[in-house]
Amino acid sequence: MVWRYGRKVIDALFKRRTKRIPICAEFASRRETDCDRSHIGVFEIGLSSEQHGDHQQSTRLDAQEISSQLIYTAKRHGLYIPTNKWDYFGERKKEPSGESIIYFNSNDNEVIKVRNPMAKAVIKQLNARDIIYEHLIHNIIFPDTRYKFLGIGEDLDGVRIILSQQYISDQFILPDNRLIEEYLIDGLGMKPENRYFYGNDYISITDVSQTSDNVLYDGDKLYFIDPIIKFKRPAIEVLDYYYTLLK
């Protein structure tokens, strides 16, 4: 999430640097991926192997069942963070994002997101059984903005996945769409699917245009803060696919 300050001045200072040669994309390492996976290991026990990537298969009852299971497991393993502890994360942003309550921890220079995993499930075609894995896919594809799993919480309408992410300075600029598109196509091997989505056989990525204010550029790297990742297959299959690409 970006705090805007002097955006026009910063963009002007960096304008020439946006016309660089396309940036090479790098996936996370196997070591990083294994570490991230180990953080959620206790939540994988008991999850059904019969998963469907289509959100229509994720019925309301299914979502409630998975939500209750994750909360129960978190409490058993000391990974449950109740609502009365959330303010300890730092300064809360007045306006939440579309799917998260946002806090800023200035001491550690990080953003904490209390995410409602089902808030954009229709767009993501996200099955309830996949919600504990969602941030792992982001971490593999966009390691420079990787999430750290902190724990599980709950609100009136169900489970919350609580994640932290290093704050990406608002002194960086918004790259032009050409640079973003070249990165997704040439770097990540995606193909344009329509005006808003880039994808392969496993996922699609959207909400990454210049106007979304969701990608930043420091002159050397692109930082994808919080793109929407649409699942075409169960998260386990997506993880297995990308794991074969890691070094």
C-alpha cells in the first residue's frame, strides 16, 4: 500500500529512468519457498485433497467450515491473534483496502494486512480450501514484496489471514504500462488475456496497470505490491508447478 507524497515531483525526477531496458524477473528460491510453506504446515493437516479452483465450488457452507478449521488450528498452536491485539500492529489506516485492514509499523518499516481472504474470491476464483496458500503464490512470483505469515484472526464474517510486508517507499515512481507489460510477458512468461489480465495455464494476474497505483519502480526493479492473482487450478497444483521452476 502506498502513502502518496510529492508524487508529481518524484515522477518528474525519475521520468527518464522508466525507459530502461526491460527488467529481468526472478522467482523466489526453493529455500525461501520451503520456509514460507513450513510456516503454514499445521494448517495443511486435514485439508481435503479434493480441491476445485472454481470459486463456484466454494459454497458458503464450505467457506464457513474452512474458516472454523483454520481458527481452531490457530488457537491450538498459538497462532491465533484476537481483534483486541490488532492495534499493536501499528498505526491503522483510516480507509481499509478492498480486502484488508491495513496497519503501518514505523519501527520495523512494514505494513501489516489483516486480510479477508474471501473478499475478492469471485474475481480470483478462489476456493475456500486455497486461502491459506494464496500468499505463497505471491511470494514465489514477486519475492521483492513477499509476505510473512503472522497468524490467523477472525471477524464477524469469518477468518482473517494476517500478513506483514516490507513497506515499499512512496519515493519510488509509478512505472508506465509498457514496462509492466514487458515484465509480465517477457519476465514471467504471461500472455495478455484481455485488457486487464495476463496469464498462463495456472494463474492470471490483474490490477497491475499504471492507474492501479499497485506497482512501483525504483529505476532498477519493479515492486508488485498487492496484485490480484486469479487461480485457474487448485493452489496445490499451482505451487507444484512453480516449485519445478525454482532454483
